[in-house]
Amino acid sequence: MNIRYVIRQGKRIEVETIETGTTPERRQERFVRVPERWLKKLSGMSLSTRWLAVVLLWKAFQNYGCVFSCPNLENFGISRRQKRRGLAELERAGMILVHRARRKSPRVKIALGVDQN
């Protein structure tokens, strides 16, 4: 046991730390939440576009919902051609906003606003 002191409301209090030998468990798996509205729209799209949408949602979560760049996604199994085609398809469906600049990675913003449909 380890004894130390803390001061609370001007009084010195003795505190002992008890070693339990356990550590808190952390979730090792990462997950993505997909809006229901997206599921309906994605059902009519190609498989690579669906996978791109999931990857984009995960990257948006990592960037706290802000605009993020979308560089090489080959480590997720998405080629440059699939990315270009999928971004265009998702943009036409109104699910994302894309800013393209010459010789730069596209910058993506997830559009989770209210849908008119």
C-alpha cells in the first residue's frame, strides 16, 4: 500500500492507494456509425462506393466532423479510380461536399444535414 496526503478544504487527509492488479479494459475495435438515410441511398450504389462511404464516415469521425483531405486510400482497398468515381457518385447523391484543387487531394465534408426527400 502506498500512503500519500491530499489537502481538501484546508485539511490534510491521508490517502492510501490499494493495488488491485487489474487494469481497465479498452475497446480494441473501431467502429463506424452509418446514418439510416445513407443506408437507403447507398443500397443502389456500387460496392466500392459503399465501402468508400464507410471509410469517409470513419475519417470524418477522426477529424471531429470537419473538412478533411482524402489522400491515398489504397490501404483500405480503394484504388484511385474507385475513389474518384465514388466521390463523384456520393457528391451527386448529396451525401458529401467535395472541393477539388489541381494536383491536390480532394477535401471532403460529410453532409449530414436535413434531407428534403
